[in-house]
Amino acid sequence: MSKYLTIAESQKILGLSKSKVYELKNDPHVKEILGRDIIWEKNPERYLEDDIIILKEKLKRHNTKIICFTAFKGGVGKTTSSGEVGAILAQKGYQTLLIDLDYTQCNLTSDFGEEDEFEGKTLYDVFRMAKTIDEVIHNSRIDNLYYIPGSIRLSEYQAGQLKRTILKEKLEKTNFDFIIIDLPPSINDATFWGLNAATEAYIPVIPDKYSLKGIESNIMTINITKEQTNPKLQLKGLFVTMAQKGTTVAELIKEVVSDKSLPWLNVIIPRRQEVVNARNNGHFVAEINPNSDLIKEYNKLVEVILNGR
Ligand code: ADP
Ligand code: MG
């Protein structure tokens, strides 16, 4: 018997917006690719799986940007930046996938639901070959935004047990405009799975001395990964997060940002309680207060991601 896929399932596989998937049956380009009308059923609307698979190959995007936020320090805004930037890109209409590689905490996963809800449908299940990557991509409450939950069970893999390029290889079978990877705060295997999959790295930095100290080893790790295993990886830049008004900090920011030996971006994310409130209520600020000065600053980062600096 032929297998059919719902709109949501087709959407995930094709990496297209919901309205585009609804319109496939009227799209002359689709007819041209298949050499006939696409086969679909009306109620509930669904498409023949074989047709969607053919379209996936033919419509494949070749320029997916895979972004990672990395810092060998916790609490600097990696997860917040992953979520807010992902939400903004999705709001702009880009098909965007978030991946939670910080398996010790899975904070990004918690932004979408409780960990036990995702049992059997996480990145771990792809790595242990129980699921395909398409099967662990979840639709989020935001249009065009998808996510792959992390799992503490990823820690079951002993150091070096999986290839460092494992995530990169799995992602080759997906079709998104942007993939954003949230990395752990320390160097472990997941750090390397992420850095080897990424094409661009961004480093969030809190303007304090201890945070600044860790930058060097972070950049070195990116450079070594680039030299040894992932020539596509580029360090796009550093940006300040949680900047607070006050002279010492303001001076420190001025000092660090004027250090031209490091690729500082002209992005200074302010410290705002609304970030904490929004996340406590299961939202991103980009969803509930898109005109805030915090999101204005995240928009500058998104501009860099879209157009370079
Ligand atoms: P990391 O992923 O680097 O550990 P998080 O993004 O989880 O850091 O941020 C750490 C904490 O700081 C979280 O509680 C988060 O809600 C909060 N936070 C992040 N960015 C801001 C900000 N701009 N203003 C205020 N609080 C923030
Ligand atoms: Mg985090």
C-alpha cells in the first residue's frame, strides 16, 4: 500500500513553509520535476511519500548555513542566543532548525517541552541508529522553526566512540536554510560533533575578566578543528552579551571591543530581565516583544548571519 505523509511531515522533510507545502499541488515547477501532477489526498490533506522524497532531492538547498554558538563557559548566553536568533530567522521566513548539543543541561530542549516527552525521539536515537534524522525533527510552536531535542543519554558514548563528523553526516540528509547548534560550556565530544558540523561559529562573551580569559582557548579549538577536520568552519565573530549599564563594565566593553586582534562584531546584547521572564514562561523574547532593544540588538547579529558584516 502506498504511504502518505501529512502536511507537517512533508514540511519537515522538504524544509518549506506550511503554505508552500499546501501549494505543491498547484505548483507548475513541481509538475515539471515529477513529469505529472503530484499525488495527494484531500481529507485530511496528504501527499504520496514517494513524491515528497523525489522533491526533496530535486529541491535540495546547497547552501545551508550551519551556525554554532560556542563558549567554554556556562551562563554567557549561548542557549538564549541560539533560541532568539533561531526565532528571528524563522519569523523572517527562513526554514530554521535548532539542535541541542548541550546534553548535560538540555536547556534549549526545555524551551520546547519536558525531556521525558521526547524519550525515543532525540539526537541520541539517531546516533544509536534507532531513528532517522527526519524522525527526530520536531515542529515548534513558531512557524518555520524546528528543533532536535538533546538527551542526557548522549553521555553514554565514551570519549571518541563516535566519529567527530557524525552530526555533519546526519545533517547532510536535511534541507534547511539555517541550522543552529547550541554547544556545551566545556570541551567534550559534543563540542567536536558540533564544531565539525558547523560552517560558522559565534562566541558570546560576558564583559568580565574571567569570561575574556577563556576566549583564547575557544578560538584555538575552532582553528584546530578547521585545520584538521572541518575546513568549512569560519569564526564569524565575538559579541558581547548581558551588557549592563555602569562605568566599569562600559569601560571594559569599550576596551575589549576595541581590541582589533579579535573579530568583535558590532553587537552588544543588553542584560534584560525580560529574557529570564520569557524563558520561564516557555517563550523567546522575539515572540512576545519583537520591538524590544534586546531584539533590535539580536537583529544586528541576524544581519551579520544573513549578509556578513
Ligand atoms: P549558556 O547557554 O551560555 O549557559 P544561557 O543562554 O542559558 O547561557 O543564559 C544563562 C542565564 O542568563 C539564563 O538564565 C538566561 O535566561 C539568562 N540570560 C541570557 N541572556 C540574558 C540577557 N541578555 N539578559 C538577562 N539575562 C539573560
Ligand atoms: Mg546553554
